[in-house]
Amino acid sequence: MAMSKEELVEYKHNWWLKNKKRLQPIMCAYHKEYAKKNKLILFLKNRKYYLENKKDFDERRKKYVSKNRLKVNEYHKKHALRNKTKIKARNKARCFEKKKCAFCGSKNKLNRHHINYKKNLVVVLCSSCHGKQHRKDIISLRGN
């Protein structure tokens, strides 16, 4: 006897609830390993989804902020010191002259990359190398 779509969904849901404790650690380990191997692919998929649904994300964020104003304020107070350090480092970096990418030597689309905000260590990278640095695809410029 064939099940309807609703019955099949309910059956699968009930099956998952019964087997959740047994399967969850296995699934969790599998997903962590998959995420490690496919980091860039997942990043691009998530970015594409975000850009396609940007209005929905913005609406949900505004809704959350309006309902949870105290939590948001606490978060900003907690992270204020770190943010002040970043702001000071950015202001100092504006004086840093942009000539060429420290990694590939390109002179197009240059950005300043902060290696360390507290020590105000800044390096000039092209947009391509800057993105790679943030994705950890190139050797760390810190020398580690």
C-alpha cells in the first residue's frame, strides 16, 4: 500500500525522532568532515543564497533587533573595547600608502589588511589576495 506524501513525511519524522540519539553523533561527525573538505563551496553557496534573499535577512535582522534591544545593547557594550581598537587601527591605516600587493605585486584594486589590530600591523593586498587571506587559502602573512 502506497503512502501519501503527508504520511511519508510523518513516517520519516517519527523514524528520525526514534533514531535521533543513535544517529546524531554519526551525522554530526560526517557534517563536520564534509564542511572541512568543502569550505569554499559551502561559503559560495551560502553567499549566493544570502544575496538572493537579502531583503528577507534584513527584515529578520530588523525584527530581531527591535524585539531584543537589550541583548543587542549588551553585546555592543561587551565588544566595545575590541571595536574601539579596530577603529583606531583603521584610522592609523588610512595613512598607510598603497603601492602594490605584498603577495602578488599587483597594483590594481588594493586593500589594507590588518594582520593584528592591537599592534596595528597592516599589509597592502589586492582584492583577490585579500579574499584568499580571509579564507586562509594562502600562507599566513604573520609568519606562523
